[in-house]
Amino acid sequence: MSVEDIIHEVNDGVAQITLSEPDKLNAFSGGTLAGIETAMQEANGDDAVRCVLFTGAGRGFSSGTDLTDGEDEGQQRPFQGR
């Protein structure tokens, strides 16, 4: 997931951060975390924001970590299979 897959909107003092890759059930990747961090920094710097709402597009919030992300780039998974 990339930063473009995070939708960040502010309405009436509520910052809504939406994970927006429903075809992968909004699985987390490094890009997801970067997008969330950017959105949270923006919300933190906006005095009009009173709360932050996290949601996921599609039928699920998140399926967890995207273990396929970056495999072709030589990245190691935190835990190797048996």
C-alpha cells in the first residue's frame, strides 16, 4: 500500500483516515504506515481537529500485515517460515 492508498479528510473537527485498498483487504505495508504517520502529523498540527477516526474501505478494516509487499525487492520478513 502506498501513501496514495490512505484517504485523509477533516470535517467538523473530525480527521478521518481511511485505509483504501479494499482489493487487498487494506493490508498494512511500509507505505501504509508512512501514510498514517503523515495524516497523523497533519491532524496534530491542525487546531480544529478534535478527534481522529480510523476506518477501512470495503468489507474489512484491515487483514493485517501485507507479507507479499516488497518480496521482489529483497526485503526480509520479520519472521521466516519454518
